[in-house]
Amino acid sequence: MTTAAEHIDPAVRAEALASLLIERGLVDQATMNNFIKTYELSVGPMNGAKVVARAWTDPEYRERLLADGTAAIAELGFRGPQGEHIVVLENTPELHNVVVCTLCSCYPWPVLGLPPSWYKDPSYRSRIVREPRTVLAEFGLELGDDVAIRVVDSSSEVRYMVLPMRPAGTEGFSEEELAALVTRDAMVGVAEAVAP
Amino acid sequence: MGGKQGFGHVLPLTAEPAFAEPWEGKAFALGLLSIRAAGANLHAFRHALERVPPGDYLADYYDRWLRASQILLADSGILSAEQVAARAARLSGSDVPEPDPPEPHKPDMPSGGPGNLRTLDTPPAFAVGDRVRTADLRTAGHTKLPGYVRRRTGTVTAIRQAEIFPDTAAHFEGENPQHCYAVEFDSRELWGPDAEPFRLSIDLFEPYLEKVT
């Protein structure tokens, strides 16, 4: 069925699809704009960074987060599509977790927003489950041989977020200062939190 | 995609906006709204993504979403490919006639409630610590058992909440909820004795698994 659409510029095809659906009363412009604005402005890794900063400063919250990620994340007000069941994976000096979706591009939207290009790219999706140490090194993360790697493939509706290790030298930092050190990449597991 | 070779170096970890161009945001929203219009079946949308022809599939992410939306809407008789092509041509300045809309035949699947999580009366067949072997699946339809973990032996590490079974739901053949397990595999079980040492964890539905005794 895509042959007819093959050579049409995607921007024009998007417009064609939108106008036809709007005419049929199946889509309204305001809802469409609202979806776009929400993921451009309100939902993104700044949400996950707040979760991580809270876990670094509040041991009881950290326990709750690791026991029931969905509920603990909802305590901070983050919930919504692709966040039905969130499991948080804790990185330690002995174990490094890294998350992928080899089948499509599943990603924990409420805490990280929409996935970045590298996460959706076939190179990452194909290789991280086969040679994670090599791929992490390509990203600039060299792990010692004494660190075990666990790759987690998001194949069900469970969405995964990594709890990175708190960097040294951050004693006495406020939650806000800590959140600034937590990157999207650290919460997927292809980087560590930024050292201050 | 898991384990496929030849895709080269990973892309850089750059900061980027959610949508590089305005049409990408539109394609994203249209994807979500097409799912709603065609029966609120996320699994059917994923199956549509998988049916985008491989060259198009690999070419561009949000274009893939657009094409999947078109497949989903055509499948349910909401919009035909010809309608979209004609409208696109008209938007580009050609005075082509618009074809009549197709006969709607939106599939209907009874819903057990919002979302994908379900509670089952039957107990899970496997326990944490059980050794399980994955099926030799050769389906032509949608499945969440990736090729690279088929016919492999691993260990159950957690029991997840039961979920709608994507393999039937994607085809509007029923929610058919199933128990779901986190299963861990040793990298050498997946890729042979020379593999990098690591563990691979993946969530698998009960029908994919049989116990190894």
C-alpha cells in the first residue's frame, strides 16, 4: 500500500493524512497540537533527573523506587503513556545496566520523553545485545573488566530506567544541583552521571 | 534488529529537540491519533510498523510512523492509500480527483479495561530461578519473541504483571492476557563461546517458554 505514497515528501504526506482525518472528524487540530507541545516542552529527561536526584538523597525513596518504580515515579507526578509499568535498574560498582528496544523503540516516556536518534537507530538496536562492551566504548564509556554488564531488551509493556551511580564529590549537593548531573544517556545506561 | 550485522558505528549522543522538523511532530501525533481512530490497538500499530517495507523502514523514523499510520488506517477502511496520495498531490498543486473513501471495516476487539496490564486467575507456570527454553517460533505475524532469543535456554529472574498478549492482540484476535517473565540469558548461549561476557534480560510471555528439567 505504500507504493502510492513512495515518492511523496513526508511533510506533504503528513499534511495530507492530517487534513483527511480532520475532515472525517477523527482528529482535531487542537489535540494534535497538544500532543506535539507536550512532548516538546513538558515531558523529557528533566523528569527522570528529578527521580534520580531524589533517590540519591532519600534512601527510603530509593528503596521504594527500586521496589515499585511506577508508584515511586508517580509520587513526583510523572505518569502517562508508555509509563504503565516502570522498572528501575540500579547501577553499582559491580553491575552496569543498559536498556534497548530491539523490536521497535520502546522507551519510558514519562521520565525520559521521546527517544533520541541514536536509541532508535538500527546500529544501536542491533549491536547492543551482541557486543555491549564495544558499543559502550564507542559511546565513550569504558567499563572495567570487573564490571558485569546486563543488557535489558524492552520487549513487553515494562519500561526501564537506569538509576546511575551518584558521582563522587557531590556530598552536600541539593536535589536541584544533583539533577543537573543526571543526563538522558545515564538513565538509559550508555553513560555515567556527570562528575561535578 | 537484535544481533543483525552491518549497521556500523552507533550515532553520537547529541542533544536534540523532540522533533527535528515540524512534520515529525505531526507524524508522531498522527500515529497516536490513528491508533485511537482504528480501534485503540497499540499492538496493531506496532505490527503496522513492522509491515513498512524494509527500505522505507530503515530510511527515516517518523516517516515510518506515517507509513504505519497509513497501513493501520487502510486496514480498517478509514482511509485508502489512494486517498492519501491524491490529497498529497492536490496539496502539491496537481488538480487530481479525490477518490471515494473506502468502506469502513474497523475491527472490533473486546477490551478488558484501559492499558495493557491484566490480572490472571491462573497461577504462573514458572517460578524465579526456573530454567526455561524459548520456542522455535516461525510466525508470519506480530510477536514479541525476537529472533535472536529463539531456541535458547535462560533463567527466570522475575515475574512481571500479566499483560495483553501482543501476538493475538495485534491481529485483533483477542487480548488473551498472559503471564510475563523477565528471563536472563548468558551471552554465550546467544552468540557462542567467543561472545563478549554479559547477561541479556528480556521480558517474555508464557506461551514462548517451556521448562527445562
